[in-house]
Amino acid sequence: MQTLTIQTNNSHAIGLLEELAALNLIEVINKSVSSSKKTKLSDRLWGSISSETAKKMNEELEQTKNEWERDI
């Protein structure tokens, strides 16, 4: 027995899969891919920007925070 992950590109494909399941040729396991891969957002985004860009963004953020803290 093999387990496969299938992405349907057409609504008729689901009907065909249900017919195959009714004939006991396959078993449909309802499990979405997104729920099976529970990764932290920080892990998914790690490395998406360079260290230099991250440093510049952090400096700008600190500058913005300091601007809000001054008395007007």
C-alpha cells in the first residue's frame, strides 16, 4: 500500500476519487497540507531578507521609536 498526496485541478476529480473510494480501490484521507505543516512564521521567513537589509530596517525602526518618545 502507498500513500500519495494529490492536488486536484478540477472539481470533477474529487467526484472520481469518491467513486474509486466507493469501489474500495482507494481510501480518501481528508488532511490538508497546510494543517499538517505547522511551522512557526519565523522559521518560514528565516533568510528571506539579507542581514544588511534587516540591520537597516532595525535602525529605521529604532529611529522611528525615538521620534515618538520626544516631547513636543
